[in-house]
Amino acid sequence: MRTRRIGREAFLSILLAAVCFLPGLSLRAQSSVKVEAHWDRVIRISRTSASPLVVSNPLLRLGSSIHGQAFKELHDLNSDYVDYLAWCPYPKLGVAELEPPHDGKTFWDFSAMDPLVEDFLEATEGHPVILDFSTIPQWMFITSEPVPYPRDPNQVAWSYSQGTELRDPSMMELTDYYVRLASWYSKGGFADEYGKWHESGHHYKIDYWGVGNEVDAEHSTTPEQYVARYDAIVGAMRRVIPNSKFVGPYLADPSPIHAKIPRFFEYFLDPKNHKPGIPIDMLAYHFYAMPASDESFDVLKYCVFDHVDRLLDVARYIDLMRQRFRPHAKTILNEMGIIMPQDFDQGSPGYVYKSYPEVYRNLYGAVWAYAYGELTRLGLDVVGESQLVGQPGQFPSVALLDWNTGKPFASFLVLKLVNMNFGPGDKVVETSVSMPPAPDFVPAFVAATGFVTRDGKKKLLLVNKRDRTFEVSIPGGADAEVQVVDQTTDSSGPRTSTLTTDQLSLGGFGVAVVTLRN
């Protein structure tokens, strides 16, 4: 048996070498692919929405040069399940009580937070959204000394979240804070710690409320700590917003190289670890392709797609746990994209932003679109692209809009292209991609997913995973409408054309939707 196994391995090695070196078959030189969708072979009814992440950011504040443009782009996107994350780098934009109450005085202040939330909810009106005020007030944690925060709402503070243990082990302090937040936005106001009423005038319907953000990293939260805090917060908030649903745990990195992650998901999803009746309505986690610091752009543009393939394996595993423990819970990958290595230096003295190659934004969009197609096959409910606004000093590599003009980068246009063509209720069909005359087991450099949309149209989502043009053969493609985002597309939106044959030239890192004539 060992001899036969060695023989098979040697044979496959020789065959693969032959494939790579046969004249005209060099995989590097391949420039054509064939896409075939079997429209009668439905593998899944899609549940998947495409959505951006919106993070509290000074550029979204009234008075910013891109304020109006950014919220216009969000409104026009017309997307469900947009996640609004009020996150710790800007404490005054995300924390409503930055000082502990004492001597009969409280320090509630929504003056910087409210305009952002109001503009967000206006831009997404009519769609289910997620509100996540993830940052717990720093003073609620035990630290050796008080942690300062900037008085300027626009000043970043990467060191705000410190400590691991809450100063109030009963968690009443924690839950009261979130109950008052929910009351502020849904009940018109709240009574503070000393009984004084604070009027908001807000009576928003809150569809989903997120609990925490990247809790495996922030405060080094253990599964046991997070479940205890989640149960306490959700249990208390349900009395205020009984019709809202709840989302967690927003893990930062579900990669299998982190041994604690599988246990975190399993512990969180298992009902026996929660108080009776505590719901998990939506399971959330993040994924970023993170190139190594010594990878040149010419290297990382290949590697990031392999990172997504690793994500797909992890996502399947997570979904098996979801089906086992919480089969009725939705799943959202609410943050997905690429973080360039230099972004991790942004909190260091002497940080200087270095611009990325122009093609980077097309690469970003192609990586996200590839993940969207594959995760739709898996059955995720939301695939989110990160993030609407960023800028030098606040993860510029993930920004979807130009921080100077508010105009869309190619990555945002890809999100828009996908969102206006696909959604829940579409039929996902069996689709094959080959690079003739290479054998079928050789991976193709163009990814394709076939859909029969809810209105009966036959559509293909095509993603070029390389920075060169491929000639894509589509049987029956003549007279098809093509919408494409590639390196020639400007910020006005996807470019539209009509095929005259069954051949489509798809440019480097291009993303296309092909609508066939029935």
C-alpha cells in the first residue's frame, strides 16, 4: 500500500509538472478561461446581502468636507444590515459617559455622538441596520491609573481601551450604561444614576444591537467573560427594546492559527453556557487579509486571494458549529477586506502615510467580490466590506471612499455593483470555470458564480484574480449586458456594455456582472 501511495504521489507530481511546462500550457501565460453555468442545477437559495461597515469617524461629522458626499453614497447604496460601529479610537464619538458619576454629578454627553447616529439612520432609513456602541467606558475597568482621553473629538486615541477586569463584578454598572444608551435612542431619554432625566427626543426602531467589537483582542476578553457580559447586557436591554435582535461576538480573527478561536465560538454558541432565554440572533466575526510586512505589492496581490481561501475553510467550520448549537441564528461577516502592513504603524511616533498603488483599490474590490461569491454558496446572511470612511492615521487601506473628495474608490463600486444585482432569494447555480486546455484540477484565475435572480434573470458574477486581462468564454453570452468595475472605471459607477459575441475581455482585478438574454 505504501508503494502504491508513493507511486500515485510521484505520478501526480510528474503530471502537474507536465501540465506546467507543456508548450503553450504555462499557467503564467494562460489568458483565456471558459465559464459554464448549469442554470437548472440549483445548489442554494441565497440568503446573502452585501453591506458596508460604517465606523464613527471625524470625516463623517457635520462640517467635514466629505460629510454630505459620504452619506449620499451610503444612502444611494440602498443596502440592508449596514453595521454602525461606534469604536474606541475616537472616545467622544463612541462613549457617552467618559467620566464616572460622583458627588451627585454625572457626565453624560451625546453632543458629538448624536449627529453621526442621526445622519446614519437617516441615510439607511427603510433598511434593517445594526447599532454597535462597542466601547465600554474605560473607567469601568480596573487599571493601575486612570486612562486619559483626548478632549478633541477628532483626535485619535489608540490606547483608550485598557484593563481586563470590570471594577464592578456584579456588572450592574455595565448593564445600566447600555440600558441608558438604548433608552436614549429608543425611549426619548433616560434617568441617570442620580435620577435626573435626560431628554433625547429619539424614538428610533432598533433592528439589531451589537454587543462588543473584536472582543478576543480588546480587553483580552475570555469566552467566559464575554458570555457573562453578553448575557447581562442583553438580558437587561431586552426590557427596554424587546423587539430588537442581538449580535455577537465580533471576533477579530477567526483564523485557525489562533487556537483560542474555535473554543470561543463553541463556548459562545452553546446554550448551556448562557442564562435561560438569552438569544443569539446573529453571529458576527471579522476577516482581513493581512500581508506580511516584507511582502512587496507584486507578491501580496497574489497572496491575498489565498488568505480568502483560508477564510472559507474557517467559515465552513464556524457554520457547522452554528448549525449544531444555534441553527436559527444569522451569520454576518461584517468586516472583510485587506489591511496593509503600514496601517499598523499609524499609532507610532513619526508615522507617515505612504500611498498605495492605484490598482490596490481594484485588488481590494476583487478580493471582497471573490469572498462574496464563495460565502453566498456557503449561506452567510451578510458579507460586509470594511469600511465606508478611513484616512491616514485611521486604517486608510480599508477606506471605501476617497477621504479627500468622498468619491467612491473601486472597492466601493464593486460593493455597489454586487448589491444592485444580487440578494436574498436568488438561486445560486452550479458553475464551473476552466482554463482550456489545462486539466480541470488546475485552479482557474477567474472566479465565477451563477445566479438566477428573483426576477428570473440569469446572471454571472465574474472576478479576475490576477492583474492581467483574461478572455472569458461564456456559452450563450452574445448580446448579454455587462456591468464592470476595472482599472478604467471612474468614480461615477460601473461601466455598462453589450457583448457582440460569447467572449468577454475582463481586465486585471476586474469584477463584472454578466446578464444573459433569456
